[in-house]
Amino acid sequence: MTSWFQSLLGTGWGWFVANLIYILLIALPLMLVVAMIIYADRKIWAAMALRRGPNVVGPFGLLQSFADGLKVFLQETIIPSAANKGLFLLAPIITFSVALMSWAVIPFEAGMVLADINVGLLYILAISSLGVYGVIISGWASNSKYPFFSAMRASAQMISYEVSIGFVLVSVVLWSGSFNLSTIILTQKGYYGLLNGHGFNPLLFPMAIVFLISAMAETARTPFDLTEAESELVAGYQTEYSSMAFALFWLGEYANVILMCALNAILFWGGWLPPLDIGFLYLPYGLNILWLFAKILFFFFVFSWVKATVPRYRYDQLMRLGWKVFLPLSLFFIVLVSGFLMLTRYGGAA
């Protein structure tokens, strides 16, 4: 499509228009998916509590998220008189924008990616680490006690679990030999001649579990939602927000949750590859994306399941898990994986 637009509009403008269309093809469906995911989240919580959940607006309550969005859009944006107005409004924009930027390197199928760069994994690490700025700025700019406490908690929590996530990813990169996400997916084919996914590798399966739990902490989902603990901090860093500024935090949060579900699928469970390396399971080009979507939905169900059933951690437990359990464990597996590869793949060469 890029070459067609370049022949029509010239090299510069053709490239710009083609990439703008690609971006919209990712961003607009993602916003729709976020609305449906919020609905699914509420339905799962309700089912596990033996309740009905949203069931009034639209068939089966499917339009509830859109009704909530309209209500928030029509509300007045209230800015506290003592707040730093510029930073107060900038914080949700940062959170929302950063949540979308990571999707630029997510491969939906072979060749179906906006930017197939060689350092895609590093790009995601760099972009996701920027998300903490939105939280810190919102807590500081609110000029209020509870949002500030929440921002401090959030910054410590995100940094702590980004460390363990980073070391988990080192194990995957060592095994795959690449930072490119498409290459990482293709190296997961044919474990034991039948299975697709690093999760079936005994050396990487523990890292898949660590990554899943760390992803919950990184996105501040239950049981790690210490940044929004209602009984302690009212609503955390979002306390002073209303209207669309508040909605942008929610959109960014759920876009990040879906991103982490996608990364779980891509890094450990084969991405767009079917679970079994059998010919008829490989769909025609353009349809294998359904395998990726199915895996994302499964991991989102796990996120919702945990939120509905596991009580919130204390803050000291949260920090202990990150620094005293996950960090040493991920470092140990880096040594284990690299040692195994030196003995097998590289023939023990120093």
C-alpha cells in the first residue's frame, strides 16, 4: 500500500499517508477492543460473584461501556484550584499516548506489523517505562495528599517490576537470538516436533510465570493495585480527576493490560502460531491473527480471574516479591539458560 500511495502522492507524502492509515488501523480497533474488554472484565467479575453484571444497555449489556464513555464525555472537567493546571491535564495524555505507542512494533502476523524493527523488544521496554511519568505527574500536579502518596507507590512499584521483567526478557532473547518480535515468534516453532511456544521449554516456562505475574504488577492490576487502594488512598493518583481526563487514564490502563496479554502470547506462547505444529492448524494468510487474539483473550481472562479472586497484597509483600523472589530467580535463569546454550547450541566454546 505504501508504494501505491508514493506513486500517487510522491515519496514523502505517500509514505506519510500510508503510515497514517496503518496507525489508524491499529489505534481505532484498539479503542473498540478496550471498550469491549472493560465490558468483559465486568462480566467475568460478576460471574465469579454469582451476579449478572452489565445487562441493560444494548443486547446483553454490550453497549454499557459506550454509555459510560458518553456519560464521562458530557461531564464537566474540574481542575482543583491549587493544582498545576498544565501538568494536571498533561498527565492523562502521557499515560494514554504511551499506551498506544507500544503497539507500533507488535506483530499480528508474519509481515503484519507497523514497524518491524530489529530492536522491537527494547522499544517496548523503553516506551513502557515512560508510563510511570504520567502517574507521577498526575500525583504531583494534583497538589493533594492521597494522589501524591499513590504516585510515590506507583513509581516504586513500576520500577521494581520492570527490573524483573527486563531480566526475564534477557532469557527469551538469549534463546531466540534476536530482539525482533517476529523472529522471537518464529523461533518458537516445533518444540518436541509438535508444540509451538517457549512456554513448553522447561528452562523458559518458569520465566513465563514470572513475566505473567510481573505484568499484573506493572499494570497495577489486583492483587497489586496498591496505587488505587480504595480503603487507603480513595482512588489514588486519579482522585482529583473527572470527565475525559479520568477516562484517558482508564483507556491507557486497559490498553496496557491488553499489551501485556499480547506480550505474554508473543514471547512465550507462539504469537500468531497455532499451539500445535500441525499443517491444517495454520490458517490462510491474514487469518492466523485469530490465534494471537485467542491467546490474548485467554490471558485477559486470567487477569480478570485473579482480580476477582485474589486479595490485595500489602506493600511490603509487593516489594518483597519483586526484589527478593523474582529478581534472584530471573538472574538465576539467565545463568541457567546461557550455560545450557553454551553447552548445546554453541558446543561449549568460550
